[in-house]
Amino acid sequence: MTIQEVKRKLTAILSADVKGYSRLMGEDEEGTIRTLNTYKEVMSNLIQQQRGRVVDAPGDNVLAEFGSVVDAVRCAVDIQKELKTRNAELPEDRRMEFRIGVNLGDVVEDGEQILGDGVNIAARLESLSEAGGICISGTAYDQVENKLSLGYEYLGEQTVKNIARPVRVYRVLMGPEAAGKVIGEKGGKTRQWQMATMGLVIGVILVVAVVVIWKFYIPSTSKPEVTLKEKVVTPQPEKAPIVAPPSTEVALKEKLVPSSPEKVSKTIITSPLVDKADPKKMALPLPDKPSIAVLPFTNMSGEKEQEYFSDGITENIITGLSKIPRLFVIARNSTFIYKGKGVKVQQVAEELGVRYVLEGSVQRSGNRVRITAQLIDALTGNHLWAERYDRDLKDIFALQDEITMKILISMRVKLTEGEQALRVRSPRNLEAFLKILQAQEYMQRFNTEGNIMGKQLAEEAIALDPEFAWAYYALASAHMMDVWLGLSKSPKESLEKAVELTQKAISLDPKDSRHYALIGYLYTMKRDYDKAIAEGEKAVALDPGGAEAHALLGMDLNYADRPKEAIPLFEKAIRLNPFGPTSYFLNYGTSYRMMGQYQEAITQYKKALRIAPNNIIAHIALAGTYSLLGRDEEARAEAEEVLRLNPKFSLESYAKMLPFKNQAQIDRFIEALRKAGLK
């Protein structure tokens, strides 16, 4: 957008999000998504009724604008009352409560979007609100004060992130008894009164301070007085300053350095940790080569929408490290369970069975980015190194490689010339890269809305950078998910499109293992087993430390009727990713079932269900396996779970989806499911 094209306007902004959304998703993803979609539809209807429009609604957020502040506040109240009624029908731990902020401010129009401080202030007000509550800015209050049957509580001037001046904030009181009341000091007091009050407070503080000093610090008259000049100061030897390692608190307080042509990086001297990991308490034995867990880098930008950026940095570092054969790297799924949690390094090391832990933070401001990182040897408790990087955003790809190489050097992993070349090519367009990070976030929700958004973002990334291999990989994954989610009108055409896109990704970046792992699985879905295994083996060769590459090759071998060969691959994937996705344990169990080891299969299927209790495929697998064992009562119970999750389940349709090479495997399993009560 050029300067001439910038359009500004004054508008009322409503911003809402769910309190405790991460907890709700962690306990029941499918149920949370259903409730969220229902509540968003309710909110959208109420917004339209009050002459507003929904500007954006990513994840658990809703952003809307109104031509009138009165309409915006009235709509916020209607939303909270309606959702309160609906929540009353849900169990207390499944209630979904929104926080709402309303602001009147100047915004910039960018197509259908609105941007600027006016929007940011609304989002900050939302975060100040209680669950089920509403906070409004002073500018909004000035317009709506006497126009609605509501009360207000003045919360004072609040300093909020990324906003230069404090914001007057009012809490909306919706009870009928509060109508017309304003609790607390009104924000419109005169400056003279404020200064007088401040002077009085300072005076009181000084009087109290004098009394305290007199009572506790001035010597009594029975002792000789010692003046300041008489005080003897013994010189102390100078000590080298110790600079603390980068931390959340430090990163929050420091501002990004101004843009400059220099690329700044600062090595930080650190002190040892107090706690050490105990090798005897390791949940898993330490590998016979250097092992590392990369914790999710903390998003210090103060913007929830920047989470995808910090997550992407973390994932790229994990990807780069996993390509080194002589390094053992814990996969993303396992380390991301610690996201947002204040865990100790020793705990991470003991739970994941690793020696080294990398942690850090990302702070983005405009076209500048600051990344801090520190590598810790959990067994000795020492920081091996810590650095802070301040760069232009355009240098982010080179910076990721630099951090990756620094870790490897610190852990004394000697790289051959060939291994140093094993790097995924960086995109030429930063905006394309950011769109793909967002697309990944959407597609990992495994729902219709997320896949549609992911596909759209991937297509936009390709338009921005037609040579960006990762964008083609993401779009291919979206077409494949269309088949899984039942969104495709022609599954055959969707698979062909996915294969075509993956082949394009390979041609652009032949060293990225993900492309081969994906096309291998696509060939399995097309029943071309030899091609599938060949591509899967390429993926493992390119990424010997990649959990996903091993798991997908294991799936290819299962379907090709080679379960015995698949078992060590699943074991390696699970060791690399101990808290991995449900699919690892599901397919690991299928290997045992195909070999007739039914009890071991049941053990793995139950692990899959502990991760995702509503995994219908795992319930189907358990129903069939119990039936094969002759445990008919348990088989019928699992069959009932299948029908609970999908009352329209069809055994005939399910049989057509199974891509096993050995038809006898399909027939035996389908007959066991029929015996369990499925039709």
C-alpha cells in the first residue's frame, strides 16, 4: 500500500477471544472446535443485528467494527448475555467464556482489513477483561456514558503493550442494579486536581519515610555519632561482571535497537544452573550420540498473532538439526507440549531423555527482530553458550542457519562438507514464508475451516514466490487432507493433484525430506507400494533424525504387507518423538496386529487413545483386535464407541479406504469388525 493509498477513518472496534482456550483444546479438541464454531456463528449474527461487520475471526478471536460506539457496546452486552445462557447448559469445565474489549479509535483501511493503534487498543482492553466481561476505552465511554442502561467501573489509566500513552479503561457492569452508576474515580478529572493529589501523596510518603529512618536508622544519643566523612570503606577487589542469560523478563524490558546496516550479535557470559538432570531419573536411556531438545521459542512480541512466527523459527531449527546423522533430535510434537509452561531444563531432559536443551525467545517489532538463544548441558547444569541477535527481518533465514551451526559447534559435532550442505532452501519472499507458517498452523487443526484457510494461504504464497518449494508441499498436504476430511468431490483427482504438487516441490528443493515422505504416502494411498517405499527410504536417508520420516515409511511398509520391517521404524519415531501424535502408536499397533501379536497391538492402540480419546480409527482398531482375540464383550464396547462418534459408520465404505496390499488382511479384519457388531 503506497502513502497515497492509505485510507483512515474513525470507527468503533470490538475485539473478543476465549479465556482458557488452550486448556479447552488440550482436554477435548473436537468438542472445543464444535462449541467455538457455534458461538462464533451466534456472535456473527448479533454483530450483524447491531449494524456491525466481522472483520476477521482467526482461531478463538473475533474482530468486528461498527459505525456507532453505542451499537458496539450494546452488541458486546448481547453477546455476553447470550453466551452466558448457552454456557449454563454445559458442564462447568467445558464452558467457553469470551473476553471483550471495545474502543473508539482511528484505523487504517487495507481492503477489508482494519489496522493500527485503534485495533491494538481494543485487543489490549480484551485482555484486561474478565471471562464473560467487557472493558471499554475512555474514548468509547465518553460516547456511550448515558445512552445505555448500564453501569461502569473506572479502572484508571492502564499502560498497555506497544501503546505509547496510558489508556483510560472502564469495566462494563451489566446487572440491572448497576444501571446509571459509575464506580471509582472518573477519568475526566482536571490536571490541577491530579497534581494536588499527587503532591499530597508524595508529602505523606516523605513524612512516613522520615519517621522510619529516624526510628530504625539514626543512632541513639547514647552512642557516638559517625558522620559520613568518618565512615571507613574497605576497598574490595574488582570482580568481572556476570551477564545473566537471556530471559523472558529481560527480553520484555529491553527495546529493539534501532535499524542500522550492521548485523548485531552479542555473546552473553552465563553462570551455571543450580539444578542438574539425574541420569538415573531419565524416563528413557540417553542415546549413544549427542542428544538435544529444542524448546518452543517464547513469543515476546506481545501479539498472539505472532505465535506462528516464533513457532516457525523453532521448527526450522529442529529441522536443520535433525538432518545431521550423528545428532539425536527430539521432534517438534514432544517439545511443544512445554509451550507456555514454566518448566525447568532438568525436567525436560529427564522426561525426554536428552543431555542438551536449547531455549530462547523471539521479539519482532516492525522490520526488526531480536532472537535470544541459550544452549544448556542438563547433566552438568552449565550454559554452553548464550547469544542475542538483533537483525533486520530480511536476514531471518541466514540467522536461523547461524544459530543451528552454533549449536552443533558447541556440542562438538564435527560436520563433513556434505552434511553442511543439507539445508532446506530459504524462500526469496519473506511474506510467502510467513503465509506458509500461518497455513501450517491452520492445517494442523484437522478441520474443514482450517484446511480451507491453509490451502488459500499456500496458494497465496506460491503467487508471491513461484519457486518456494515448501509452499507446494503445504498445498499438496491440503489436497490430501481434502480426501481425509471428506471435502473432495473426486478423491482420485485430489490425490493426483497432491502428487503433482509434491513432485514440483521436489524439483525445486530435492534435499527436503518432507517431500519424499509425503509423496511416498500418496503412492501408498494409490496402492503403488514399491514407489511408496522407495520414496520413504529417500526421506529417511535425507533426514536420519526425523521422526516423521521414519513413521511414514513404517506406514508404507505396513500397507505393503511388511509389518516386521515397520516395527523398528515406529520404535525410532517414538524415541525421537516420545510425546508424538496419536498416529505413531496407532500404526505401531497395526504392525503387531498384522503379525498376530494382538495383546501388544491393544497396548499401542490404548496409548493412541490416551493422546486422542475420540480417535475413531483407534476405536475401530481395538474393536477388531478384541474380536480377533475372542474378547467379544470388549469388542462390542469399542464398536459402540465407533457408532457414538459416527452413527453413520459404514463397514463397506471403511473397507474401501484400507490400502493394504494383502486382501486377506482386509477380509480378516472386516469380518472381525462385523462380529463386533459393526455393519
